[in-house]
Amino acid sequence: MFTIEGVAARTGLAVPLARRPVAVVAVLYAALVFPLAGNYGLTADELYFRMLGDDPRWGYFDQPALAPLFAKAGTVLFGDTVWGVRAPALLCGLAIVVLSALITAELGGGTRAQVLSAATTGTSGVVLVMGHFLLTNSPDLVAWCAVALFAMRALLRGNGRWWLAAGVTCGVATYAKYVVLLLPVTLVVALLVVGPRRELRSRWLWAGAGLALVLTAPNFVYQAVNGWPQLVMARALSEGNWTDGLMFPLDVAIMAGPAVTVILGAGLAFVLRRPQWRPVRALGAAYLLGTALVLGLAPSGIDYTEGYWVPLIAAGSVVADEWIARSRSRLRTVVAVLSVFAVVQVVVSLPVMPARVYVKYPGSSLTTETIGWERLVGQVADAYAALPADERSRAVVLTRNFGEAGALHWMRDEHLLPPIHSGHNELYFRGAPPDSADVVIAVGVDENRLKQDFRECDVVARIDNGYGLETTEQGRAISVCREPRAPWSALWPGYRLIGAY
């Protein structure tokens, strides 16, 4: 093992990474997730990222640049397919699995503890979802794990240069989600409260903080120049969407998995009380502080605390391994319990069942989003084909949200479709239809709004995914509207939609 300076050094509790056993777990994780990547279709977010990736920028109205860039890279390297879009997510999942083992090794966990940590992390609901669907959380969770690892190395090895690596990682990670900055902020406060306080005098820690600020500066410049759109989005997301603090433990158990939650809880308890882990006690305190901040200040906060979980799962795996070592029968019990819950997590989190079965027994809401896009696009194409020939050249499609727009964009080579417009988030800034577009195929748009803005408007179909599955689109109108009552420049603000899908 080498430090940043390249000088062999090993202090503190760290043991070597069990490379082959951990590699086996990583391969099994990939073998589980990758074959399912093509089931059903893409989520609304993935369809949106794919659209934005065609126009790379420093940032977008509703998010930083990294997730769309990953989607673009995936399609370039692996093909413009469902697998191609999701390949970066699988790589993120693999990175999280390996990082969990590295963190376990840093805490003194041997081969069995590292394998337990990697397997437990990989079969948690959160990591299964992040490794299957390409989300902003996918690279974000990798960054949280890496920052936690580097912080542990700085604190346990007494080598402050690891704070530089933590700072660089934080800076780069802000191009996925700004919430990664919650970790260093809460960690610094936790160091002040529970120590070791001497670390706050380290020039390396503050140099790392400086590197993070320098790397994220273009993000803040973009925000300032464009009127701080992330604050606008935060307000839109917060309306009526607050986490009930009393339900927070249940939310954790659902998202991580019951067995994983037990290990996570043990990790938190022992990080806060075990003498040999005293240098990293601040990581446990940071989780408690971050959770309190999220519940008190942030909307739908469960997603904002997931980054703290993997280091605590790693610590819990060390504790569990010590408990297992006292009796052979305990190993069989732990393996059996984790295996049962792992199967449940896979079935609930990933699209392993045929769509017709899934409709009867719904699982992840993200999986629900992936069903029915082909039929929606076909219905829109049918509405366009039914127009008189002289109207087709003047027609456009107007969608309510970026999922519908993304699906039409995704399959436009397979169907004859007119130009596609949407007022949802970043797509609003791509502009209104031209004034020559006096025929509109409106998808999912509020029918009262359409009647107000057009002299003639008829519902020609209702979106139907073919399964009767309740989705955001199911049952919404596909309308053909003619003769707008005002120029598009005047009508366009009325079709702006700010917020999540």
C-alpha cells in the first residue's frame, strides 16, 4: 500500500485489501445487475439525461452536468441502447462495492469482514438501484464513499495529505450533485464536537477544502450567472414533500434492506463507542448531524443521507465478523439471513419479473417508470399519421414532461414524428415552437390549458401502457389542437413546468 507521496506506509488499523475475494463479489454483482439492464426500458430521468447529453454544458437548470455526460459517454462507448445508457451506472455500483471493502480494510477488517461488507453493500436496495438505473445519485454515492475512505486514511494513518484527495473528490462530485458538500461540512463540525480537534489545525485539511472550492467554482459561476436555478428547483421540490422524522428509521430499513439496516446500526453504534475507532468517531457524529439537518431543513431528505451509509455498513461488517468468529453456526446463520433478504431486495429493486407479473405485484417506483414508453410513442405517431398531409408540415409535438419528450426523442428514428417541444425544466430553455406551428399534438398536457390557448382542441387518445399500470402518464390525454389564440412567444410561459418528473 502506498501513500499519496508514493512512500510505503501503513499505520493505524488498516490491513491489506483481500483482492481476489472482493473481486469475486464484484463480478457476482455485475453478473446480477448487468443482464437485467435491458428489461422494460429507461426511466424518465435516463431518457432526459440522454437528451441533455447531446448538448454538453457546465450545468443545466435543474442539475449539474455529470449525469448527462455519463449518459452520453455510455452511448458513445457502448451504443445508443438501454445497456449503453446504463453502463456507467453499473461501473458506479462496482466502485461502491469495492470502496466498501477498502473502508472495511481501513478499519482493520480481515478477508471475511471485507467480503461481508462488499456483499452486504452490493445487495442493499440503494446500491442495487444506483447500479442499475443511471441517476444523479449513482456517481454521487461513489464520491461519498471515496471521501469517507480518504478521510479515514487521514485520521487513522495520521497522513493529512489524504485530505487533498478528499477535496478533489468533493470538487468533482459537485458536478453530479451539490449535496456531496454536506459530508465535509458535517465532518468538520463533528471534528469540532467529538474530535480529534487537532485535525482542524491541519493545513492539509484546509488545502483540501480549497481544492474543492476551486474545482466547484464553475458550478457556482453558472448558478450565479443564471439566477441560481438550483434554489428555484429546491423550492419547487420542497412543496408538500417533507420527510416525517418519525418514519425516517422505517424509510432507511426499506431503502437499505432490513438486514443491511441492522449491520448499519451496529456500525454506527461501534464507531461512536469503540476506543480503537476513536479517530474516526466524527464520521458517526457527522451522520447524526447530517440526518438532523436533512430532517429539519431539506425536502424528501432520505436521499440526502444515503452517502453516509456505506462507511457505517463497513464498520458494522467488522463488528459482525467478530461476532461470527465466536461460533461456526453463527456464520451459517448470517449467510442464510443475508441471502434471504438479498433475494427479496433484488426482486423488489430490480426488474427481474416479466412486466405482466410486475404489474400485479409492483416494486420500485423507478421500475414503474420504465414500462409503456413504446406504446406512448406509437400512440403519438398514430396521431401524427392521422393528420391531413398539409397539416403535418406545420405540426409539432408538445409534451408535459421530460419523460415523454425523452421517450419520443429516443424512438424518433423508428417512427415518423414532427419536432418535439416541452416546457419541463431545462427543456423550456430550448425554446417555444415556431409561430408557423399552428397544429399541435399535445401529450399529457392539461386539457383546460389547451382549450384556453387554442380555438380547436380534440382528445384523440388516452395514454395506455397496455397493462393498466398506474404511472404518471397513464390515462392522460393525447390531443390535437389547432389555431393558437396568440403567438407562441406569449403562450410559451404557460407551459413551463418546474420540478421533478
